Amino acid sequence: MPAIHKLPEVLINQIAAGEVVERPASVLKELMENSLDAGSRAIEVALAQGGVKQLRITDDGCGIDRDDLALALERHATSKIASLEDLEAVGTMGFRGEALAAIASVARTKITSRATGAAHAWRVTERERDPVPAALNEGTVIEVEDLYYNTPARRKFLKSESTEFGHCDDVFRRVALARPDVGFQLSHNGRVSLRLAAGDAARRVREVLGDDFMANCRLVDVDSGGFRLSGFAALPAYARANRDAQFFYVNGRFVRDKLIQHALREAYADILHGARHPAFVLFLDMDPAGVDVNVHPAKTEVRFREGRAIHQFVFHGLTRALATPVQSASMSTTPAEASASYAGPTEQARLAVEEPGLPRALSAWQSTAESASPAGAGSGFSPAAFSRPAPGRSYEAERYSQLAPQIQSLPAAPDGNQASAPLGYALGQVHGVYVLAQNAQGLVLVDMHAAHERILYEQLKHVLEGNPGVQRLLIPAVFNASRIELATAEEHADTLLRMGFDVAAAGPNELAVRSVPALLGRANVADLLRALLAELRDFPASEVIATRRNELLATMACHGAVRANRQLTLPEMNALLRDMEATERADQCNHGRPTWTQLSMTELDKLFMRGQ
């Protein structure tokens, strides 16, 4: 073995550069964050050949003093922290003091800066560390040229010019979304690619993600327990094939955190198809002391001190925003007010749990439904009620006899105030599949099966909420378990019991299950519990049980919803529309498909070239 020796400073810097500087986009991220930390109000980025040939950033921040310029290129030199207490409550984007040193070790770097109040600017380079006078009105200009010129092996790993510019463009947009109060400009090979003026958050999101995103998103603004979640979350109709429209920030810093991603995925799980990915721009603001950003040199990973609280806050906050009923959303109410406007389960849900063909355990919730459903709750639309007809009678005759008094009391035509009904009033059906309605904006097209399926599904969930129901097993289910599964079951015994699982060790490598949630009595106990333990081990909260239960309820709702080619009367159609307006997540069915769409008068006029 060779003797142990200390590495030269140049090699140390290049090793550090391998962690910080992966490609031109990494350089851009570090330098833009430094500009924001300097209090800049306008930042200009100019790239040449995807940022490999040249990357130049100009800002109007506070600048760097002459005596600090040379030190800025040294490793572990920073003005942002000075003690362990500062590190544990970092409030700036940069703090490690490694970025400029790492960049200067693999590229030709030039810094020109004029500090606030200085007579003129000064300049240093990666080779000439003694400052020399320079001309600059204000702020700082950093030029990075010929990335990896001194490490050809690393340069071979870079992609084509267009690919590298694409990565730089992504980073630029991420930073710009976090600071709508700052103006940004990006140019490539002398041509302006994107210019963003300072403004509000909604304008910045619209400029970066486009009008389609803003037209299909919900406002999120939840504040509780020292945490605040704000931003915009797209509805399932805007779901993507990849994750290119997912932006999550913690105290203004873009992060990709496993805990946060799990909470977001679970919030969308009930309304989004599994193969699609949601789109969102969300900001989590919290005490900097509650999050550790010193996890990875790239600073895109964080660790929370109260992971369980953060997970539940993000999950429930986003769930409430996405669950806002159509009526509440159309009136621009807050998510809390929208949730409060939900009228609760209607007669439909009570009839659903009486279906003889359903699992016996559901009958336990019949009394819950009757007590939870206020008089007059919902509109009473149920042309596809679950109850079986009397002998010798058809389904249609039975349903009509049950609901004739309610249907006759419902309006069949507008009452003159269409603004009070966001989905308008029914005009008729198209081939027994779609309901046509007229509202203040124009024409509304409703997929009646999909809409009724969502109404039934939400009503069934509401009936079962807060009452898991437990089924005791005559013979305990015993299965082999690993040591980590045994430890997890012991650690989370109380949580499992609240979910309906009575679990205990039956031997050194076995677990015994004595009870399960009633709705899942026929499920494979071993597989279900293993999935649950894996979830509890990796995340502070689990939605496995709710997901399995909801799968069953979704099947029930799908079978009970009104079918295609069923002719409805105008009062029945209007009843469906009113139930949609009062139902959470009524914008999409259980499979993530939209339940209704709006055609404005302008769009209708274009179809017939009116006014052209």
C-alpha cells in the first residue's frame, strides 16, 4: 500500500466539483441562488453553446467588497453562516461556501463586482486572485467559460448543446417560479429565450407553465401549526405523462424529497389514474430550524425534524384543496369554506349500504348514514339507486316510485338566476350518454355515468368515515415475517390497532393477525399487512388501508351509477347537476377522467364563424 498523504488543493477542489458541478445547469443554479441571496431585483443569464462555452450571470445585488473578492473563490468561504447555530437554521439559498471554488477549479471563471457605496468595481479570475479595477454600474457579473477545459474526461459526459440548454432552461424556470418579485431574462447564443417581468405569483406561474395549467388548477392556501402550504395544484384533467410540471419548494428552495413526494402522490391517489403524474407549483413555508438542508451538496434533498407532521399537513392541505366542490370553486372560496359547503351523504348512500349483494359488514354503517344525513341534504338524484325492485316490477318503475315526490319538486327549467347554479340547468341528453346544460358562460356537457359514479363514491366514503369496522378472525392468520417487519409491527402496534389490525408476534419469525378492517375481510391478509408494514417503515403515515377500502367502494359506485342509454327527465338531470355542485372532487370520476366540460359562448361562436 502507498503511504498516506494529503491531497493537493487543486485535486480537492476538483473532487468537490464532481459533487456540485454536474453540468452547466448545476453552475447556473448555484450562481442564480447567490444572486438572489445578494438581494437582486433583476437577473440576466446569457448562455453560449448550451452553457458549456460560456455562462454569464448579471445581477443588481449588493455586490462583493474588494477585500472579499479573492476569498469568494476559496473553499468553505462564505458570508452566510458563521456557527453551528447558523447552519441549523439556514435562511439563505447558499451557505456551504463550495460552489464558486468548485466552479473555478473546472472552468475559466471571472468575477466582476461593485459593492454598494463603492467608488468603482473590481475584478478577479480563477488564476489572478489580486483584484484589479473594472467598470460596472452596480451588482455582480460572473462569467464561466470552457466548462471542464482542464478535465477532458468529464467533458465527454456532457450531452449535445440543445440537451444542455434544456437542462439550463429547466433550472432557470425553477428559480424564477420561486421568486416572482424578481425579474429574469434568459438568452442563448445571443437570442432572448425567456423574459419574465417582476409581478405576482399567479402571473409568474402563467408565464412559465402556460394558460392551460392555470385554467385547470386549484388555488392552495393552508396555514396551520407554523406551516403554510400555498401555490397551485392542477386538476387530474391536466395530468402529465411525466413529472416535468412538478415544482415543490421548501422556504423558497426547490427540493425533491421522498417524504413530500409520497404525501403529494397520496393526495392525488383517489382522483388520478396510476399511469399519469400530477402537475403543481407548491410552496411550503416553515421555521428554517425545522428542516435540515445540509443533506447533499446539490441542496435538492432535505430532512425534516417533524416528518410526520409535515407529511400529514401537506397531504390533508392538498386533499382539501382538490376536494373543493364545483359550486365552491366557481365562487372562488377558500378550500376550508369549500369543504364546509359539502352537504354530506344523501339518501343514495343509505340505499347503497342496504344492497343484499354487498358485504355483510356494510350494514353496520346504515345507522351512521341515517344520523349523518341532514334533512334535505343533497338533491336526492337516484335513477340508479341500489335497492332491488319488488317482485314483478322493473328497476325503472321501482326507482320512480321511490323518488317521484322528490323529482316532482325539483325545478325543470332555470329560475332566472343562472349564476347561482355553476353547472346551469339541463336542456336534454345526447344518445343517453351526455347531459347538455346551459349556464351563464354557455354550454355544459356532462358525462352522466362518470358524474354519478363520483357522487356515489364520495357519499359512500362519507358514510364510512371515522368508523373503520373490525372483523375478528376465528382462526388467526399466521405468516412468516422478516426481522424488520417484526420490529415495525411492534413499533407501530397502536397505529395498526386504530386501522383495524390486531397484530402480535407468534414466534421468532412469525406474525399473527387476529382482526382486520371489516371491508377488507376477504383480502389476502399476509400481502395486505406486508404492504402496510413497508409503508409504515418508510413513511410516517400510511394510506394503504384507505386505498384498499376505496378500491372496493369505487367498484360499488361504478356498478351503482346510472348507465349509458338511460333516458332521464329534466328534473332528474337537474338533480344530478345540483349533486355535482355539492360533491367533493366532482370534476373527475374515480378513474381520473373529467366528468364535465364547459364550452363558452366565444368558443361556440367560433365553431360557426359568428362575428368573423
